[in-house]
Amino acid sequence: DGQLRSRHLQALNDVGQSRSNLQQNIVRCIDLWKEANVPLRSAGCCAYVAHPPAREGRGDLPTEEDAHHDEDQQREDRVREACIELAMRLGIPESSALLALDVYPEYQDRHAAAGTADPSDLAGTAYRLLLDRPEALHLLRSKLRHIIVDEYQDMSVSQHALLRLVVRGVTDEDERAPAGGAARERR
């Protein structure tokens, strides 16, 4: 695809022709967007559509389907803009963020097809597993006497949530429960 190639070359130029720096930027973008729970799950949410589809043979009047497409496109554009802004706040060049948006859907599809996970997905996966299987959480908590955390300041949001669940047996939602009900301990 010519647009993808052009974006790749621009991103490479913006990081001084360093493929390593470009790769780091793309991985940082994907990790960042996952941590922020940005809804980037399909190619449709990342693909940029410059023009709405032609209304072949339907005249010039917009249909209900066109209105839904326009709403979806506006939502996709907002998500895309938020992703780029988030990346740029961390000093990632816009061209790297745009390239990350382009490759992300295929990256996720390849993981899904291979039955693998991105390392940044592992803490979130473990968290969901322990929530879904309270007996596993109870077993884990009963076997741990101490937990040593190295580089605490570098923990991601999902790693922190997992640690809190394992150490305290509560989730953030439990702690935000209305007054009168203490945090629910999970066994």
C-alpha cells in the first residue's frame, strides 16, 4: 500500500533513520493505548477513511445507513485523534503514532491467529482470569507470604491492578463502592 509505505518512510525520517527507535515508538504507542483502554480492537477503528462510500444509484439523499456510517466514522476519528495526542504527550512523533495505528489491527490479528499474546496483555489477562476464577485467586493468595516488586515506579496500570488484587484481594471498583459497604474481599 502506497500510503503505508509513505507513512513508514516519514516515521523513519522523523526518528533519524533508526529502525530500532521507530520500533520502540510503535510498541510504546500500542502499550500506551492498551493501558488507556482505547478501543482499538478492529481494523475499522484504526483505518482512516478520507471520504464516505459513494451512494451508487441511490441518488443524493442520505440514508439511515449513511448516518450510522458517519457516526461510526466520527467516533473512529475521535479515537484516532486521542491515540495520536496521547502518544505525542509522551514525546512520540506523530508519524510514529500514525504508523502504529496502521499496523495495530494486523498485529492483533496475528497474535489472535497464532494464539499468542503481547507481553503488555499478560497482566490484564491474569487479572481477568483471577476475577473470573475466585478459587484461583484464593489459592494464589494462600501460597504467597511476600511479594517483592522491583521498579514499582515503572509498573503499568494493569500490573498495578493485578498486584492490588493479589495482595489485598480487592479491585478498584470494590474500593469505589458506595459508603456503607466495605470493600468486598475476594478469596
